[in-house]
Amino acid sequence: MALENAWLTISIMLLAATITFLTSLANRLLTDPEKSKAWRKEIMEWNEQLRKAQKSGDKKQIEKLMKKQHYILQLNSKIMWQSMKVTLLFLIPIILVWQFLIRMYGSLDIAFFPGIGPQLGPFSSLYWWYLLCSILFSLVFSHLFGLTSTE
């Protein structure tokens, strides 16, 4: 039984790694992270300038910045579309995988650690174990593919 639980723990971890790897790879191939970073920086700078102008009550500066608001909204839309491309590509397959997993293992404690066992409370459930593994691999693959800033 312990060996079966260990394999199930590793299987869900490998599934999370595979799905996260594929989504990160697709994100890298279908989006332009450098362009997105530049757009985010431009939006941040605009927001910062607007806050300063509003705080100081500089109506001329506020008016000048508000003329650029339409452009900033367009940049936001472009950033959202960049991330939506990957989401739309993987949404149905991930839903199907989750339906299968829930039917097979939904009520079981998945995370099993030799010597510790499944005494991790709710964190040993399928949902939490997959989520923890997914977050871990997301951080790794995001840095590996240059999707996040290391600054």
C-alpha cells in the first residue's frame, strides 16, 4: 500500500511537471515575454506619473497623462491577449485531465511521504498536492524559459 501511494504521489508530481512544462513552453513560443515586460513597465510608469500628478493636484500633467490613457488601455489588452492565447490552447485538455483525476483519485490522500505518511492534513489531497507541485514547477520553468524577470 505504501509503495502504491508513493507511486501515486510521484505520478501526480510528474503530471504537474509535464503540464506546467508544456504550458510554459507554449507561453514562450506563442508570446513575446520581452515585449510584455516593456509594456508592463510602460504601464507602471504611466500609473506612477498619474498618481504623482493627482497627489500634487497638477491638472496640466493629469490632462496630459489622460490623453495617453487610451494607448495604455490598448497595451493592457495586448498583455491580456498574450496570456489568453496559452489559456485557450490548454483549457479543454486540462479540464479533461482533471475530470479523469477526480474520478480516479478525488477522495484519496495523494501526497504520501515515506516515514511521514499522509498526515499533512488537507495538503495531501489531490487538489492541494497538484497545486503545490504545479506552483513549484511553474517557478522553475518560468525562469528556465525567461518568462519572468530575475531582477
